[in-house]
Amino acid sequence: QLHLVESGGGLVQPGGSLNLSCTLSGTYFGLYTLGWYRQAPEKQRELLATTTGGGSATYADAVKGRFTISTEDAKNTLYLQMNSLKPLDTAVYYCNAKHNYSPVTFWGQGTQVTVAS
């Protein structure tokens, strides 16, 4: 069982940066693939980035080169550094933990990111 809590969302101007955090309670290293998703109004939830730890990462084309996913295992924390933000990045952002050997998946409650001038 994992509990995920996001933080770090807010209002930022176009071209600005935000760093989202997701604190995980429970054992996840080596058992779960961690990821970030977002959902804009009236749109489907969209996968942005995943990591299995150790510096490995995959990115959606929409955020490649602008967003960076990382973990700090000593703090049980997943991050999403977002640079060069655009109004189209406005959405609720969710962290996710997907078990590597079963269908079990956990979600955070979401954090709102709004990019506007």
C-alpha cells in the first residue's frame, strides 16, 4: 500500500518554472514505476513522464526537453521540474505509482498548475 501526496502547484507566467513534489509513504523502490500525469478540463488524463529510479526516464513528446522527472529516495519524494511553461500546460497534475508485477496502481490527489499572464 502506498500513499501519494503532491505539492508545488500554483500560478505561473508563461515561460516560467515550477517544481512539483510527490511524497510517497511505503516501500516503492524496485517495486513500482513512478510517473506524472496531467488532466486539463474536458480532456483525458495524459501521461507525461515515468521513471523506475536510478536516473532512467521516459517523456511524452509534449514535454520532452522542458520537464524533468527525478526521485530523491532518501526523502521518498518524486519530482517534476517544469521549465518553459506554456498556457497549454495548465492542468491538474497527478503523481502515480504502478506496480511492476501486478495491476496495482496508486494516485495522488492532484495539484493545480495554471500558466497565465
